[in-house]
Amino acid sequence: MIDHIGIPISEHARSRAFYIAALAPLGYSIQMEVSAEQTGKDAATGFGADGKPSFWIGAGEPNRAHVAFLASSRAAVDAFYRAALAAGGQDNGAPGLRPHYHANYYGAFVIDPDGHNIEAVCHGAE
């Protein structure tokens, strides 16, 4: 169900150093970093294992989380986006490829009624 989550942090370098140290004993480390240029907003760091970033930190509004739900297909991502907008969500990124994460990363983003960034993502080629 949950593909990954992200939390907003106030100072990227400080939080990055904290999570490197705190997650190491659990076997988790940095799996991916994306620059502000790649995201169009702020830099972010993804922690996890075996090449899969599952926990992300990056700049954002306090008390606003990011949750990405795993979708079985790109069509399901599209349907999520339409349904979320129809239910009162606000657009935060139309369905499409996000190749700065990986070649087949297809996601859509909406802001829910409480301001959280909710995503549906498909990692497959279709």
C-alpha cells in the first residue's frame, strides 16, 4: 500500500546528518538524493535499503507530510488523480514520468483537505 513517505525538515544539512547517524544501526542509508534543480523546489534525501528510498526528508511546510501510495499501473495513477481532484483535492503535479527518480517512475500529486502532499506512483513501464 505505502510506497514511501516524506517529512518536512527545517535545515536539510542538519537533518541529513542526523538521519545518517540514527538510521545506520538499523541498516538504512542514503539511497538517493535529488537536487533543487531536479525537483523544481528543494533538495531532498531518500533513505532506505537495497536501492529503494522509502523515507524522504526535504524542505516543506511544518506539519505537512508526504505519503505515496503504490499503484498497480499508470492508468491507476491517472484514475487516482482524477478521483482526488473530483473529491476536492488540489493539483500538485499532474500524472507523468519523473525520470529524476528513475526511468519508469510515473506519479501524480495532490494536496489533500489538510494540506498533505498525497501521491500515487507506479514503478512499471505501463
